[in-house]
Amino acid sequence: MKHTSLFMTPSLPSMTSSAKKNSHFDKLSWREQSVKLTFSRRKTMALHVKPELIEVRAPYRTPIKLAQTFVNEHDHWIRQKLFDIEQRQLQKPDLLNARHIPFMGFNVALHVEVADKNQWQLVEQGLHCQLVNKNQYLLTTLADFYKQQAQFWLDKKTRELVIKFNLQHRYTGLKLRKTKTKWGHCSSEGVIQYNWLIMMAPEPVIDYLVAHEVAHLVHMNHSAQFWQLVEEFNPTYKAQRNWLNENGHRLTIE
Ligand SMILES: [Zn+2]
């Protein structure tokens, strides 16, 4: 992984040589890594840490020396951020070599066999995937499995909640998408969008997401009244929300 070297091996010889170039005050650096400096019409400096990039965003005309001091002062914070990113990467499931896949709180056994057509079948013993080529088609076939399950379960759960609380007049339809940062979205026209990767989460978490989006049919914000309604729909929602905040990054197909 490319970003590993950023955190784990800051003193590699190749990096030391590049650090020499950066040791003047014309460029920013952190532990011998170069740091990108971006100026804009902002009032304060901010640090952004991504696996492949450390960036300082600063107001126009910020002296380089000041920006470097800012980086130095956040040494611990940067290390912690990179460590968190590293941990998150390590926790992602290796589906290509997995013998089980997470599905609505179950560890479903995964059986793969070679065939002349790609298809899946969910049976009592697990998920059977017939694939032309495992390396090439397993992930797309699993994605298809999760999407189809999402279509069935999220539609069913959403409609049940909508009917139970008499919100039929506000709900106009369901969409599924794989988004990077959002689990769900509710438009002002009453269309609810879900990230189908949520099917990898335990069922109570899925129920929380449905409650959250259905509550947006009434409140298009995250006000106290909104959360009150979520609680009415789903009394244990806080535990599920925490679970999603802490584990959401693991629900991924890569
Ligand atoms: Zn929301």
C-alpha cells in the first residue's frame, strides 16, 4: 500500500534525500515528507491528511515559516491521522479471498465455482457464485448480490415504515447508489436514496438508516425534532448510529 511508507518508514534513505531539497524554507515538510501548501481566501490555516497527501490550506500571504511551524505543532495529530487511516485500511474485508461475506448481520458462507456464465444463488448453505473467472468477476457478482438484496429489503423496510406512520403522500420512490461518504439521502421530492453497501451491516443498523431517511420525509434537517422522530421510529437508534460511525468504512467492496 502506497500510504504505508508515509507513516511506517519515514526515515527511508530515498526519503531522506528528498528531504534535503525541502529543508529550505521554500517548501513545507513533515518528517521528511513534502507537504502541499495551498493558498486561498480563508482566515485560518487548516491541515488535511489523506493517505497520499498532507496539505496545509492557508490564507494568502501566509509566511512559509509560519505554515511550517503550524505543521510542526501538529506533529502528533498528523501521526494519529495517518495511523487511523492505516487501521481503517487494514480492517477492510478481503472479499477476494473470503470464505464468508457479511450480510445483514450474518456471516454467509461463500462458495465459488468455475462456470461458463456469471451468476449467484443464495441458498441455506450460503451464497453460491458461479463465475467464468474468479479474480475478474467475484467482486462484480458480489456487488450484484448486495444490490439486488438492497432493492428487496430497503424497499420493503422503507414502505413498511412509511405505511406505519402514514407518510405515503410524502414518499415518492427509492434509488440505490454506491456513494463514497453518504449512506442515504432524501430529496425534497420525497425520493430516498440508499447506499446498497449498507446490506453488509447488521440488520438493526439497516433499520436505523431507513428510520433516518424516512424521518427526513418530515424534517429536511437534523434538528432536535428530526432526531425525536428517528427515536420514535427506532428507539435504539443511538447504538446503531454509533456502530455505523465506527464501522461504516469496513462496509466496502474492493
Ligand atoms: Zn440525515
